[in-house]
Amino acid sequence: MSKQASMVFKSDSLVNAMTVDVEDYFQVSAFERHIARDSWDKLPCRVERNTNRVLELFADHGVRATFFTLGWVAERYPCLIRHIVDAGHELACHGYNHVRVTEQTPVEFSTDVKQAKQLLEDISGCPVLGYRAASYSIGAKNLWALQVLAELGFQYSSSIYPVKHDLYGMPEAPRFRFRPVGAEDLQEFPITTVRFGGRNFPCGGGGYFRLLPYGVSRWAIARVNASERQSCIFYFHPWEIDPDQPRQKGISAKTRLRHYLNLSRMERRLDRLLRDFRWDTMANVFLTPS
Ligand SMILES: [Zn+2]
């Protein structure tokens, strides 16, 4: 696309929400059977360096984003948290220990999230309004979690992916913002999908963004913006721009493909994505009255 065409494309589109799930390469749910939580402290951490690189990338494009951050990371890297906030980004909560909500009782879930929210607020001095579940693990069987989030004072969650997937997803969920029954003080903002041939397809980032050519994601986001007049939510992780991270042994071929595919191309793709669309934080896109 020429520079001029890109500018026209950009000015026509809505503002979308850019989000980052701040966790390290060894904390992803796909590795949880291979890397014990009590070994995390002994592994070489790369999250600070990678998140700083993400901050540079956003600064280059004048983009503000929402950083859904693990309490575990915040506790070890308080300077990084202050750096995120000082650069004008929104700090939000990704739980403390990256345990999937499907693996927790309501009490365990509440304790984990409360601890992380408190830590993030103490370090940043800012109220934390948003939450995202580890691996989009809120779905039809545990919608009670949204009620817990409302009780803990969150204004929104972005934890449901309305797609059919082997590890997560609630394909029957609304595709755009909704107020959950029994937790009406909270809004859920599902990760963006594109509707095609009667099915929802992911277009909010993750492995799909690295697997498919960039043009597919660009087409899908533009379609949701132009045809449905809805802002999109895009997410990625700091470890996705780190092709030199240590390689995990003993994982399945599918997990290996999902985690490591095209890491070396990710930064370039993000660069195009940041240039091609307009981006802001979750709070600015969805909570600020227009
Ligand atoms: Zn995560």
C-alpha cells in the first residue's frame, strides 16, 4: 500500500484499543505442565527488556496502549510499572500468578486478582479499572468471575474470546461490549472477531497474527471498523517480539508452532499495524464518553 493510500485508510477508520499482556515467556499457559511456578524465579527473565522495547515502539508511533500486567511481574519490576504509567499508558490487571480462571474456585480467583490489583495500584499510584483473564479463561462455565471482578471494583474486563478454540473461547458470547447479568456495574469487552461464513474468526492478535499474512489481519480489522462501525481490541505479549528467548524442550509440535512461529517478523508486523490504524488505551476508547 502506498503511503498516501495508507493515510486515507487510517483517517477513515475508528480508534481501536491496543493492549499488551505483560508476562514472561515461561509464564504462558501452554507451558504450565512443563515449567513449575516455583521455578519461575530461577529462570532468566526477559519481560523487563522486552516490555521496554514495546514502549519504544509505541513511542515511535505516538501510540498509547493498555498494559494488562501480572502482579508477579509488577512485584519484581516496579520501575517498569512506573515507566509504563509515566509514558501515558493505561495500567490494568492480568492477575497475580497467571492461573487460568477455569482452574480456580471463586475464593482463589478473588484472592489472586485482589493481590495483583492492590500491588499495581500501590506501585503506580493510579486506580486500576480493567482486568484480563489468563488465556481468556472466562467463558460459559465460569461467568461468576465477572461478578467477582465487579465486587473488586473493576469497571471492565476483556477476558472473553468469542471463538471456538481448543484451549479457550465462548463462541456464543456477544462479539462486542456487554453488561453481564448479575454484574451490571461491569462491562465486558470481548477480543475482536470477524464474522465470515456464519462463523467468528479471531482478528485480535495472538498466534493468528503471526501465523497468517499481515494483510489478513489488516483486512479483518478494517472490515470490523468500516462495516460494523465497531472499534477493535488487539493484543500481544512482550515475548512475541523476542526471537532470542530460551527454547522450551519437551513441548508438543502444536505448542511449539503456536509459541515460536514468526517471532522474528513480529516487530515489523506490529510496526505496520501501528501505522495502518489509529490506536489508544481501552479506557480512552471504551470508557470515555464521546
Ligand atoms: Zn497471559
